[in-house]
Amino acid sequence: MRFADSHCHLTDRAFRGDRSAVFARAREAGVRRIVTIASDAADSRAAVALARAHEQVWCTAGIHPHSVNGSPNGGDPGTVRELARHPRCAAIGETGLDYYYDNAPRDAQRRSFARHMELASELDLPVVVHSREAVADTMAAIRESAGRVTGVLHCFTGPAELLALALDAGWYVSFTGIATFKNFDAALARDVPRDRYMIETDAPYLAPVPKRGRRNEPAFVPHVADALARIRGEALEKVAADSWANTGRFYGLNKRSRAAESRPGEDLQERGPRP
């Protein structure tokens, strides 16, 4: 079987000491596609460098809502635009709204989110969306972008009305190790069509059972697939195959040109932990 980790953060400092070993363990676990997600302008540059250095890695460019500031541009969108044009960059984001931590003013988050959506439309790229305690405004953004932007609600935990709207708009959802937790709403995973979900680790965060409490990494994504297989009443092989195909389709990985090789770790700037 082959697996795709559709969302992780391999430029995080948590991987500073053993990134090569992390890639080796991923290969041993059958993880053949990895999308490393950017959190700010500097991290976007590091993500592109990492994707250039590793054939199985793709990346995004964007500014996480935690990294948005109160300035008019919200955090160097010019760099994001530049890097998003790189052939190894497969999406815009991680963008969205986080009203749980409120690390940035909500109006600034909404402006940044809107700019990311506009850039995704302009460059014909999908958008990777973080939404926490911001259901109404996330739904409004999806409605406003209908027909122009395709996105994924990453680390999806509901509610059902957000799922319904996203599916109607042609969006995807992605499940993390939370799907292995006892309090996960299993109906969400059962109700998603086979061609509209992905699996992810969100590494180094949210390690799945039975790895909970450890640093997460792409090699653990089969545990997420196994949880979804049990929830959906399907074979693990089917979940692996469907999520692999969906990741390729969403990010356009099957049609993208391969970037020129670069030295491993070139220009890599690691970012610190985010809450």
C-alpha cells in the first residue's frame, strides 16, 4: 500500500535533529507523497526549498492566521505570491481563521483570508484552510468563493453544516489523528464521499493513537487511514487508495512538472512551534 500525508509541517524545529530519519521512516511506512504546509512568508520559502530537495515532497505558500499581523498587508503576501508560482508549490495556505486563540485581530485574519482566496483564484491553485471556532465566517468565505476556488478544510472536526456546505461547493475535507480519539464525531468521516477526503498528520502536532503524546510525523499517517477504514467499514487498502488519489487530484500532483534538483536543506529556515 502507498499513503499520502496531505498536510504536515516538516520545516518545524521539531524535525531539526532527525529530518533525514523522518523521511526514511515515512518511506518504510509506505508514505510516498508528503505535502509540507507553510505558516508564514519565511516558512513558505523553507517549504519550497524542502520540496525542491525531496522528490516525494510538495509544498504550499501562505500565512497562517496565527501569523497574521495588524499591518495592511498582513505579513508579506508579496513573498507568498512569488513562491506560489514555483512548480513544487501545489496550493495556497495555510490560511483561514482561528477565533479560539485569537493570536491576531479577527478583522486582520479575515482580510488575510480574503487575499489568500483571491491569490488562489488568480493562480488557479487550491487553498488549504484552517478554521477553529470560526464556523460562520468560514462558511461565508466558502460561499463568496464558490465557483472560483477549490479548498480543503484541514484537520476537520465539524460541524455537519460546514461539511455540507463545503461538499456542495466542491471542497474537500482532511482528517488527522483526531479521528483516532474517542471523542471524534465518526459520522463526519462516514458522510464524506470517497472522492472528497484526504488524510494527514499535521505533524509535529496531533499524533494519533497509539502514538499519542509523541511528536507526530508522516510515518504515522497509516494510523489515521486505519481509523477511517474502521469508521467507514472499508478495507484499509481502499482508504489508502482513495485518499492517495484524492490528494493527487486536489493538489494536481499528477500533472505538475518536476522541479530541478537542489541540495537538501538549501535555504531551509525552520520555524518554531505554533499553538
